[in-house]
Amino acid sequence: MSEYRNLTIIGVGSETGGRFHKVLLAGACKIKGDVECDELSIPGSGKVADGDLTVHGPLSCSGAGKVEGAVHAEQMQIIGAFSTEDSCEISGDLDVAGSLTTEGACSVGGHSSVKGTLKVEESFCASDVELQGSLHVDGNLRATKLDVKGNLTVENNVEAEIFKADGPVEINGELNAESVELLLRGENLIESIVGGSVCVKKADDNSYARRGININLDFSFFKSSFHVSNGKRPHLAADLIEADEIDLEYTDCETVRGVNIHIGPECVIDRVEYSGTLTTDANCTVREKVKI
């Protein structure tokens, strides 16, 4: 039996922070000051004001939760809406089926499953990320594996060992991964791609229509000279793609550099630099080819 007491607030209530065993916030509740507990459940509306939140076990929110400080938790499951005005550190798994917003950095030691909306206003560091909803990162994103089947927007750089995307992607910096696989759905923008192997293919249009994902992106910052299409066709726009093995379709890029390169249909490339082999589709445009 725990040496700490349980805290349960049902209805409208407030409490001073402290150390607790289980905390249940089922009404319109506020705890003022730092809170440390073994478990936290928020089926109602709960707020930690003027303090940090530390949960040594699971944190679950099916209602509306807000923390004015930092959050540390073993596990986090968000079905409702949860936000923190500082950083969020999760040593285990993260499951977001609702909405999670962190105004500071976010780190996840275990598996990250995002079926809802995750907004990180600084950098996001994770082990492996499975995205079926929406992920927006204002800083850098670093993960071992990224599996994107939703909407991904990163304002700075992305670093991963494996990057797979079957949904619209906007990366306003460099994507650096050992393996990059993109199935294009609508407009995609990645400023530069650097990796061991890069494969960009057109996805199945019928499959995309069944999913009904919103793919409207803002490409106003893109500085290349290429014309961005009106969103009716799959497309990738990039300044640079550099890897050992490169296979492209439906891609506009200033410079493609690698060892073995295949330029497939619907590509417009300013300059290709290759040291091994170069093959091109009849339905592509390569303005300059350079053997290095």
C-alpha cells in the first residue's frame, strides 16, 4: 500500500500541490503548485497552475488538461485535449488520439503513436514514431524511425535512420536519413534530402481518396525557381537530393547528386551529378548531366 494519499476532485474544486498516490480530476479542478504522483487521470477539466507535473506511472486525459509548467511522465495517453506551457518528457510510450500541445520541447523514450494531433513548439525527440494523424514541429525532429501516414510539418530539420511517408510532408529544412521512402500524395515539400538511399514514387490515387486527408500546404518560403503545381497531382519539390542510390518520380529539384540514379516520369531536374550509372525516363526533363 502506498504511503501517499489519493487525491480525488469531483465537481468544482481546488487543492494545493504536493506528493500523492493516485490523482483523479473529474470536474472543473485546479491544483496550485508542483504535483508529484504515481498515477493521474483527467476525465474532466484539470489544471496544474504555477507548477510542474511529475507522474511516475501512467498519465491519461480523456477530458481537458493543462499544466503551466513542465510535464514528466512514465506513460501518456491523450484521448481528449492536453497542453503544457513548458517541456514534456515521457520515458515510456506516448499515445495521442486526441490533441496534445507542448510549448516547450518534447521527448519520448518509447513508442509514439499519433492518431490525433500533436503540436510541439520546440524540438521533438523520439524513438519510433507512427503517425496517422497530424504532427507539427516548430523546431527539429529526431527519431530512430518515422512512419508517416498522416500530415507531417517540420519547420527545421529531420534526422532519422528510417523515414517512410505515405502522406503529405512539409520539411522546411534538411531531411537526413539512411533510408528515405516517399509515396507522394498531393504536394510535398522538403528543402533538401541527404541519405543512403532515396526512393520517391507516386502513391495510389484511389487509396488517397478513400483516406480523405487534407493536403493543403503553404509553400511560400520555397526559394527554388520551380513552379509548384495546384495540388491536383502528386509532387515533390526540393532544392537538393543527395544519396548513394536515388530513384525518383514526380519530383522537381535543382540538384540531384549520387552514385546510381534513376530519373523517372514527371521529373524536372536542373542538374544531375552521378559517379555510377544514370538512367532517365522518356517523360522527364534533365537540363544538365554531369559525370563526376
